[in-house]
Amino acid sequence: MVSTDPGMWIAAFLIFGFFTILIKDNIWFQICQMTIVGAGVAHALVWAIDRTKSYVIEPIQGSNPDYLLLVFSAVGLLSLFRLSKQYGWVGRYFTGFSMGIGLGLTAGTNINSMIKGQIVATLKGLSATNTFELFNAVVVLVSVVFIGIYFLFTIKPEALGGSVGWAQRLGRLLLMVTMGSSVPPYIAGCIGYTMAPLVMIVYDFLML
Amino acid sequence: MTEQLKNLLTFKRIIFVAFGICVFVPLVFPMGLPISVSDMTQEYFNYIESLPAGSKVLVLGEYDLGAAGNHMWFIDMWKHFRRNKLKVVALHTSTMVATAEKRLLDTMGFWNLQDYEYGVDWVYLGYVPGGETAMVSFHDDFQSIAVADYKGTPASELPLLQEFQDYRDFDLVIVSCWDYTIFARQWVTTPETPTICMVDTYVWSSAQPFYPETFEAMMNGMKGAAEYEILLEIPGRAISSSDALTLTMLVLFFTLLAAQVDEYMIRKKVVRKEVA
């Protein structure tokens, strides 16, 4: 039994069309590609209008209006100046403002979570009572130290004798092991992404 | 065999066909390959299972439309919420996934449930714009972001949304994400409000260092979703898809092995030639 939902038929048409690229580039694939880009932009635009209404227009029209929202909306609108050749530079104020906010939000928290947090997590394992966990923590710590040495590009191995060169080689080996171990989940993730439309075809379109 | 057919049957295309067969066949004819529940999924499940009825949960979504595991997890999670009578507020940072999730809730018939009432027991906010900036605001000033739900209903008309001021009013925060770094950076929670994370398989390895310091429990994409369905005792799409995932991984393993042997043989041939 095949689905009677017209939306599902369109979805199936697009999914099969996208998979035809595995044979070669063709008109079906190109139609699907353009359709999905157009539909994606249209969908995002509808959402943007809807959210502008919820987050800007309605709060200003309410009993306790927040006029500061108008200022920030005006900053956002500055980005449209990019469309003009003569006044395109005005759009840079918007870019600067956005980047400033982004940096402000991430700079401090990055130090806390990505550096301090990771150092604490690396060392905390050493307090484990379970032998296997303790061994694991030691391996992690040793790997961190040697990979760190590998990235000390400012020190030439010859300058400090053979020991640094040996440590850097071990660091490189550990780095490759780490990268290698992250490949299977990455590929499994890719397969998962490929499976999503096929699962949809089998269960929602073919209704098997 | 014609020349045209020969050109079509390249090694790459044969692999694609093999992958296609490995996905389609187990989906249509499930093989029932065994699935063992990992400690991490068990821990993740226990976090939700241990919450008493009426506990408040915040679900933050930040993943791609193609993340099959996260979509399967979404279905299972809502079944779990309903079964345990948890009060849930959910949102997403992607417009497309917000629509897809709404469709999943439609399919499950959640909007008109009598025993799990919308607005009182659960609220779906849909797409929340602003990315990381919005997440920071959501963390500290819930009311400024939760102004309306997916359908545009104002927050004042949804009783559940009146109960929250910031993240501390929630008993548990569940993150389902691709870019876990946003939450690792911005969602510094308290022991009273733990954060658990469903991470896409794509980034599973790189997210590991954040367990258990930042995320107190973690689950791994589609594999985790299948294990979750076993624990929940509600077989769903993740279990059905796990056979396909296992088979495709096997194909991948043998393809990689064949490529390594091929590379070794080529190098051996080159060395022999050089010696000669």
C-alpha cells in the first residue's frame, strides 16, 4: 500500500530525484535541487516574518511597550544596505555589531568550558578508584601531554636533543589514533543522514 | 556487456548499490540483530525515569533535518514524557526541523490529548531565532524568549509557561544537538538542574570529553535511540533501522579493508618494479 498523502508523493519525488545524482547529473536532480533551495528560503522567510511579529511587533504594541526593540531592529535593517553599491558600507555596522555580540558571548565562556573545563576533566579521572578507569585516565593524560608537545612548533627537536623528537613522534602517533577513532562515528553519522530519507520512503511512502 | 553498461558499473556505484540494498532489505524484512544497551544510554534513560510525575523538563533542539537518530529520539522521548506525566517545554533553533518536529507531534496525535493537555502539561515553542544569543537569553531570562508558541499563541494564554523565570525552574534540561559546543559554553547548569545530551553520531567522539562534567548523561544518535526504545519497551523506528545501520557498517568495513589490501598490493608492485 502506498501513501495517499500528496505531500508524501512530492517528498518521494524529491528523494528519488536526489539519489539519481549517484548515476549522473540530470534534469530530475536539478529540478529537485532548485525546488528544495527555493522551498527552504521561502520556509525560512515565513518563519522570519512570524517571529518578527512575535518578538518585535507584538511586544511594542502591548500595554508595556519595549521601545528598545526598535533600536535593535534598526541595527538589523542596516544589513539591507549591502544591496546598495553606494551605501554598502553602512551594512558593516550591522556585521560589526553582530560579531561583537558573538565574541562577547563566546570569549569568556570558551575559556571556562573549552580550556578550564577540559583540563579539570582530564585530571579528575586520576582520582578514580576503579583500576580500568584509572588506567584510562592515565592514557588520556599521557596523550594530552604528548599531543601538546607535538604542537610545540616553536621548539626544534634538534635544539633540545633527541628526547623532544621522540616525544613529538609519539604525540603524532597518538594524534593519528585519536583522529582514526573519530572516523567510524563520523561515517556512521553520514550513513544515518542517508538513511533518513530511505526510512521515510519505506515507512511513510510505501507504508511497509 | 555493452560499453555504456561497463561505464555505469564503476566500483563507486557498486558500493552505492550495496549500501542501498543494505538499507532497504532490513527495513522491509527486519532481521532482529541483537542490540545491547550501553551504560551511557542506560544512565540517560535513568535520569528521565527517576523524575517524579509533574517534574519540569526543558528540551532544546539544535540538529539538522537529516539527523535520523535525533528524529527517532524525538518520537521516543515524547512517548516517555507522556507516560511519566512530565511537564515539558520544547523548542528548536532550526526553522525546518521545528516544522518537521511539529509534523511528528501531529502524527503522534499529541495536540488534542486529554491525559496530556497542551498548554498545561506541555508546550511546543517551535523555532526560536537568534542561535547562541537566544540560548543565553533563554538560560537567564526565559520569559523574554518564550513569548509565543509554535502556533503564535501568546505565552500569557499558556499556563505552563507562567511557571518559569530561568533555567533553575526546570528539573532537567535535555539537549538534542549537532553543535554541542553552544550548550557546553552557555549552559552552565547547577546540580539541581542537570543537563543531559542526545548528540548526533556525527560528532559523538568529539563530544565525549564533555561527559560527565558538562553533560551528566549522553546518548549516541540512532544507535542510542534504538537502545532507548528497548529500555522504554516501545519498539519503534530506531530498532527497525538498527539492522540497516549494522549492515551498512559491515559493508563499509569490508570496503575499507578491500581498499587497504588494494593499496598494499599497488605499493608492493611499485617497490618490485623499482628493485627490478
